Amino acid sequence: MIPIIGDLVLDPSLIEESFIAASGPGGQNVNKVASAVQLRLDLRRLPEAVRQRAERLAGRRLTRDGVIVITARRFRTQERNRRDARDRLVAVIRRAAAVDAPRKQTAPSAAARQRRWRQKARRAALKAQRRGGPG
């Protein structure tokens, strides 16, 4: 099991892995070894609240079927790309699972209002000075 946050865990059997040929550096080896990794996870398997936030966070990585696809080809070895892809998947789910504290609406303090009014008065005086009369 892959720990996400708190008591939320991800079953590795839900993650589909496929290996594809990576472009970029690697010499002759790049044509022989499928070192890039593509992970797929059906987000419908996650709790509803987490799924909804994960769908918003996934962006272009989300398919029409609600499957998140993460491709890792940053490294030359299959194992490092695999680890990178899993880390990125867990990071998306972790962000989706973390619930932001609700914002408490506050009013500006009296001192802040006073500073604002003083600034506005200074600016108005400067502009009034520029206007001047006919001359």
C-alpha cells in the first residue's frame, strides 16, 4: 500500500504501468529499451471528494473516462522513471486529499484604513497641484 495522507492509502494494484520507448539521450540503447513509463489510475476508485479535486488538478493528464495518465521519461533507466511517475502521481493525489481550511473573512483594521485614507489624500493633493489653473 502507498500511503497518501492520514489514513488514505493507494493500492498499487490499481495502478496500470506500461513502458514505452523514450526520446532523447541514451545513444544506441534508446532504440532497444523502453525506458519511459506511463502510469494510469482510474480516479473513480478514490473517495468522491478526493476524486473531484484530483480531476481539477490533473488538467490535461485526465482522459474522458476519468483516468489520470502520467508519463515519466526524465531519466535513462526504467526504474528511476517508474519511481518518478509514482512520486508525481502520489503528489497529485496528496494535493487533492489535503483540504484547505475555510477562509475567515476579516475587515481591515482602523490603522490600515487610516493609512489608506492618508495615502489617498496625498495622491489627490499631488494631482490637484498638477492641474493648476490656466496659465
